[in-house]
Amino acid sequence: MRTERKLTRLDRVFARLDREPERPAHIDVPKMSRHRVALLTGTLAFYLAIVWAVVTTSWLVRLDWQVMFFRPYQQWQGIHWFVDYYVVLGQRGPTAVMVAAWLGWRSWRQHTLRPMLTLGASLLLLNITVGAAKIGMGRLGPHYATTIGSNEMGLGGDIFPSGHTANAVVTWGILAYLASTPRARRWLSAVSAVTALGVGMATVYLGTHWLSDVLLGWAAGLLVLLALPWCEPLIARAEVGIFDLRDRWRARGGATAPASPAVGTPVLLKPRPSAQDESAPHEPAARTPRAPVYLAPGPHLTRSERTPVTPVGSRRPPHSDRVPRGTPASARPLTGG
């Protein structure tokens, strides 16, 4: 009898993914069309224009200082508590957990790893591009500014572009990117744009970012979303590689499993010898291997199909002085004279 290997939680997940084709036919993968290339080029030009305006200390830097001196958090103190909670929608940790939970459910329902892999690729691109820009430009925030009217560039800060704004654009925009229908994509695009706009304005209200930081954060996040179709072939290869690795791991685990008889093989029971057979001399036979106690012996047999185990004949030993029942008694000899 064969004992099957106990399935782990990871095995159940991959078994769910194997039920249907890896990507449903009604969900199309976005491609780098001319319209998307034009948007990418325009966003890149806007990105470079913001950087140039800050580096040259243009009118945009003067606007940053005017907004900072206005101190919105003092002008509208009644909404301070709401803005403190709302700005969490741009923090990378909480938003990544919420979006990953939703996309994980999508992967489970659609039997594909593409939603989770796309989220991972977008966050990786976001960390590389925004992190490199922050470290490279080293701009200080409003609370740490040293000289009034300066751009505060190259002073060791990490505020330009705004990470909260860029993260809100990418994290919530990925839901629109992975939408199943064009209508859902349009609605999710509008919702993600409004959410990212609110997060950027919330950082300006709290005084943690310049206005130009927010503008550059919007452009940085939009560049990541627009460049995602270039990553689709790599995502597809990664998905195939993960499934191939899973198959090799399963084959390796199955090769080391000990061979055992098939389930349902009947076990033949040797009948008990009768009393006449026990008296006859016989040669010792080789002992047949018995199945373990914890394994089922096989299919149950009905009473009529079972081998009789009761010895043939009477259980009483033969006696010469006894007369069988039913035999007429003979005349006893008389003793005496």
C-alpha cells in the first residue's frame, strides 16, 4: 500500500494555479503603443524641466518659499488630524501590504502570478529611480532649510522628489494597470490620480515637502507606470521560471520517495491448517512478509467469500472405549455363576 505525501500550503497554491491556463484570455497585457510612448516622452520632458527649474533657482523655487512661509498647517488647523491619517496612503509599507493582499487574491482567482510579479517589478523600479534621484540631488526639506531663497540642493538631504507622492502614484496606479476591463481601468485611473494628488498636497500642507518635490514625485511615479510594458517579457519569463523551478522541486521530491505497493492491492490470508494436516509431517515454509499494522489490509470480503478457519471434523480426540451416539447397544455379558 502506498502512502501519499502530505501537501504543504505552497503545494496547494501551485495546484490552484495549475487548474486553468496561466493567463485568462479576456485579460490583455498592455503594450508599448505610440500613445504610451508619447505620454512617456512628455512626462520625461516635464521631469527634466522641473529638475532644471530647481537647479537654476527659478520662479519655481521662489514659489516653494512662498508656500512654506504661508504655513498651511497653521492656516487650516481643523483638518490637521485628517491629513495626518490621509498621508499614510503614500507610505510604502502600509500601501504595499494592502495592494499586495488584493493582487494576491487576484493571482489566486486568475491562476497566474502576473499581478504579484508586476507589483514587485514596479516597486523595484520605483526604489531604484526615486532613490537614486534623492541621493544624487541631496535637497533639504522645508524644516531643515538653511538659506532663504536658495534651492537647498547638494546639502545631503533626501527630499527631492517626494517619495510619498511617487509611491502613491505607482502603488494605486498599478491597480488600474492590471484592470480586467477598459471601464475598470478608466475608473481606477481616476481614483488613483485623485489619491496621489491628495497625498502630494498633504505633504505640502504638513510642511515636509516643497511644492516642486511633489511635482517631481508625480512625474517619477508616472514614468514607472508608463515603462511597465517594457518589463512584461521579463515578467512572463520569470513566471515560467518559477513554475519550472516548482516542477523540478516536485520531481526531486518524488524520486526520493520509497516505492510501495499500490493502494487497494488485496492481501491473501493463508488458511489455518486442519487437525489432520497438523498431524502430518511437513517441511518448514518460508515466512511471507506481513503488511504493517497501520496500513489497511485491503478490500473487505463478505462472509461467504472468506476462507473457513474452523478445522474439518470433530474437535474431540478419538477414544476406543466410547460408542458413538445413535448406535444400538449390544447385550452385555453376564458375570458370575
